Amino acid sequence: MVLAFVFTAYFFLLTILEILSALNLFGFEGGMLMNAFVLGTVTATYLKGLIVKKDSYKFVASLIASAFSTLAILVYLASGSFSYGIFGFIAVPYAVKELGNKK
Amino acid sequence: MKVAMVGNPNVGKTSLLNALTGGDFSVGNFPGVTVEKKEGKGLIDGKAVTFVDLPGIYSFQTESLDEKVARDYLEKEKPDLILNVVNALNLERNLYLTLQLTRFGIPMVIALNMIDEAEKERIRIDTKKLSEIIGVPVIKTSAVKGVGIEELKREILRGGSVPKVFSGDLQDIIRMAEKIAREVKVVEKLEKPEIDEALDEVFMDRHLGIPIFLSFMWMMFMFTYSVAQPLNDLLSFCFDGLASYVASFDGWFFSMLGDGVVAGVGSVLSFVPNIAFLFLFLSLLELSGYMPRAVFLVDGFMSRFGLNGRSVIPLIMGFGCNVPAILATRSIEDRKVRIVTALINPFMSCSARLPIYVLFAGIFFPKTGSVVVMSMYVIGVLIALISALILRKTLLKGESEFIMELPPYMLPNLKELWLMTWSRTKHFIQKAGTVILAMSVVVWYITTYPGGSIEESYAAMLGKAIQPLFSPMGWSWELVLALVSGFVAKEVVVATIGVLNIDVPSVMTSYQAFAYMLFTLLYMPCIATIAAIRAEIGTRWAMFAVLFSFSVAYAVALIATGVGMWF
Amino acid sequence: MSVVPLSALREGQEGTVVAINGGRGCTARLMSMGIVPGKKIKIAGRRGGAVLVSVNGTKFVIGRGLAMKVAVDVGGQG
């Protein structure tokens, strides 16, 4: 429960930062609205898990966040464009742990 | 010795083929209309064995093309052995096909594949009893884990045995198969793996399913275009360098080789990293089992336009490049839906068209530029969907009926992923490459001769000759020539305008520019796209695509010009 | 007992396949995938177009057109 709440809040923050930087507000720049969309989806998935009290949502949201973070790092290395999605890597340990538990 | 591999879809036939031949076989493609059978040559203990991987089928009772290919092959080519690959997770349904195979009177061996997964789910199968009932050897295998492969090889070399014949109509066969399954199968605990249920619950969630799908599509874009870009740039840098080096030698031959062949083929080959990355991502989505879930999610929307859930992925991919997008229509099993999806694909505005919009929007719509560019994408999608609806109501009528199994989720192994990606990429290089080679020479010729420069070339004459066609829109011959050159690749339109030194604002008004942008969005697909359409759905449809898109483009540009005059 | 087409079932509703009212081809296609008269079938989800069903522990996506051809007995609750 606590973890789901922390994840929800954390990804909500990342979503906001990405939106601000996509719209070049308050000195943030370089983000993209589609990246914000992905982060928003991750946030919403955590949130739904929180509301319906099911771990499956937390698990899938972490998988998506991990995949997106990996890609965002690759994009940064390849083209130098930055996304707050990179910080989604904090979901990786949880996703890996659950993947191990469930197989 | 010829061995035909037959089995349901999703039973791991291809991985078994790789395991048997050490992955060291040459895969030859025999493209049918929608399906293909693959042939692989392998050595088993020094003996040459030809494996024919027939399309995955559920029975021999329907008239689907896959089944026809498989049936014709077994009846006419008479292989020495049928290797029936059976999914141990779903024995009874797989046995429907096994029992129908007994009618052909061909010696048979059964590979009970995915046995490791079945044992994990506590499914025990008595292979000895199954072998007695059907009268052929039954081997437990796991292609992924390498279990039972040696034993299977030995049985293949031994030649199998002719099965007892089970006959009757489909309903009898089903009854018999269920009876056999009850006799040989013991399930200790039937429970779907927890992870599958968790993934399905969220991926197909009423609210989150679609956003998650769109997130994956966006990730596919990032992977295809942003991550692969450095490789792309490197290749086009190399080809450009090579082209100008070769062309720097004297003589028409070097000019043809450099400016024609190397530049033309190179411009297409430099897309290979994008295409390979795209296919890698798609193979991952397919092998992991996500794809059928996505199809379910979007089917409702797509079926309103006479398409079905399967069309959505090729259409979205079209925003990147129409060539791989059209190749991706291969996964649509309904032939008519497949043709329509390929035909409307060029209306999805590919990335090569963006520079044209940017150029014109920058000059004529400095304030509302991004809205104008965005409107191009939206208009493209609308016209694609409307065209689909019209085509499905006229030329390609017919109900699309589909049923698709949701396979269990799987973490794909790297070798399979690589083989799938490579065979598709190779297909693109071969099919598109050969046509482009010929076309590049032609284009080089008409833009170089007889004058030596583009202004005094056959292409310029062509531009002047067909300019009257565009006089209702009021475009000058230079602009028409730019369109002609865009036939090679849409980004060339901008290059040509540069070469010809056209002072754009002096030759057209803003509504004419808007009409021109619409025309470049919609008019005939570039050579590579036409080559892809031809490779996938045939020459006649490729010609149709050219005429169809040209007429649509002409009509829309004319309307836009007409409407623009009122303001 | 009340018989309705599969496409008319609500999400989560369960029934027994009674008949497949289609041409030979589509009957055979459904049957060879295990959708046979007498089988229990459950709607696991639906989104306007296709329906998601589960038969024998396997899930299938069935297009609306095809789902209309499967007659299902939903007992008293239809």
C-alpha cells in the first residue's frame, strides 16, 4: 500500500515535470507531450491499483515504467534528448522482484 | 528425406525447427498470397533432412488459405514424414488436428512440445499410451530448454510409423480427441499462472487498456526513430560520401553508378537500421503475446471503418515510414482487410513528408505553422479511414470474421527474436532493393539527360508537359517537377525546390501552398512504398494504389484551391 | 432455458454453446478451436467490437460477426 502510494506520487511528479518542460514553462524545456502521456498512464495505473486494492496494477505499471526508463536512457545516449521518464528506473527493482516471484 | 512440420499456431514449431537444425538452416520464402511455407535444410547425424514448416493451422475442414497450402502440400508433394508438433498445454484441442492428419497415410512422429510449461502447470501426459492409441512414436520435447531434441532426431531418422486412421466428420473427430485426451492426461492442479492473470487484468483494463497500448506504440516510435537514428545517419553519411566519390570520376558510367545506383539504393538502405529496430520491437510484441490483446482493445473502433483490430499496428507504423508498415500487414489473416490496410497506408503521413510541410508552413503560415502541420496528419488519418470504408463497401466487400487465440505470455528468447527480426529485414532488403536499383537508374537518367542538369533534363520536359494538368491549381512547372521528383522519395521534393532555386512566395499564394501540401501528403506513394505494396499484395493492387492515391490527391487539392479562392 | 447469440452476452456472463449457425467454413473454424456444442463458454470481456471469451481455460478474441453466429444457452438468467 505504502509503496503504491509512493510510486503514484513520484510518477505524478515526473508527469508534471515532463508536461512543464514540453510546454517550455517556468524555465523547463526539452520534454515531449507523448512522454508525459506515457508517464501519466503509468501514474494512472498505479492509482487504479491503489483504488481497487490490487497488486497486479502496481506490477504492470512498474513493468511499463522500467521499459520506458530503459528506452529513455537509450534515446538520451543516441540523440541527447532528455525525458523525465529516465527517472522511472526506481521501479525496476520492484518489477524484477515480482517477475521472479510469479514465474 | 523430406519432413513436413504440421501443428496449431503457437506450438513452437519454428523454435523446434531451430533446435533440430541448430538454427543453421537457410530459410527460403515462398510467398503465397497471404501465407508462406518455409523450407529449412538441416543435417541430422550427417544425413541431409529437408524440413518444410507449414503454416500453423487448427484443422483441415475450413477453406482458409493456410489450410489449403498445408493440405495441398501433404497431398501432392507426399513428404516422407509428418512431424506433428503438439502443444502439451492444450492436448485435446491439438489432437483434433493430429487425428485429421492420420487420413493422409503418411508416416508420422508426434513431438509433445512445451512439455516444461505443461509440467509447471502439473499436467502429466502418458506418452506411451498416446503412442499406442495413435500408433506413432510420441516424444516429449521443449524446444526452448533443449529437452528431448536428440531423441526426436533419432525418431525422425528412423522414419516414424504410419498411424491408425481415425475418420469421421469434425464432430466425431472432436469426440474421439477428447476421449483420448481424458485417457492419457492427468491434471493435478488446474490453475492459470498468476502472472498471466495479472497482466491480462491490467493490459485489457476498461480504462487503462488503450492508454497502455498507446504508450507502447510511442515507445516503439522512440525505439525505431530516436534510438536507431545515429546508425541511420552514419549509413547515409557513408553512402553520400561513396556516391560523390564514385561520381567524381569522369564518364557517364561513373555518374550513373554514383548519382544513380549508389545514391538511390543508398538512400533506401540507410533506412535499414530504422526498419530492423522496428521489426525487433514488433517481434518482441508478437512473441511476448501482447499483440492479440491489443487487437481486442481496438477492434471496436476499427470495425466501424470496415477494418479490424489487426489493422491498427500497420497504420500507426505508417507515421514513421510506410514501407515497414506495409510489410507489417502480413500479420492480418483476412485477405480483404489486409489489402485495404496496405492500400490506405500511404495516407498515413510518413516522416519523410514532414520537411515539405515545415518548408511551406514556415513561409506561408508563420503564426499557425504547427497547427497547419498537425492538420496534415489529421487529414491523412481521416482520408485513410474514409477510404477504408469506401473500399470495403465497394471493391473489397465481405464480412471480416476473425477468431484469435490469446496465447500465454512468454519472455521471448534472444535467438528467436533475432531470427524473426533478421528474416523480415532481409526480406525488405531483397524485395525493395532490387526494384529500387532499377528505378534509381531510370530516375538518374531522366534527371541528367539530355542537358546534363536537372533544368534541361527529360524530367524538366516532363514537368512542363504535365504542368497543364495542374493549371487549375495554378502551380508552376518547377513545382510540378518537384512533385515528379518526389516520386523517388518524398523528401526529394524539398531538395528539388532547393536545386531549382524557386522563390516560393512569388509563385503561389497561401491557399495554393496549402493545396500543394495536401497534394504531397496524398499523391502517389514513393517508389519504395510502391515496391512494398507490390511485394505484399501484388502488381495489380500496386498500380491501383498509384491511381487511387493520385485521384484522391488531385480531388482534394482541387477542392482546397476552390475553397481557398472564396476567401 | 433461453438461447441467445454469443454477441449478446454481458461481460462475466456464462453459458453453454448450443449450436453454430454459419456456413461450413466458419462452423469448422470455431469447432476446431474447441468451441463446440456442449462446451461452457464465458465472456471475459467486451469492448464494443470483439468479444473476449474463455473456453476450456483458453482465451479467444472473437470478432462481432462471428460471435453472432454462436448460439449460447444462458439458462434462466438470459
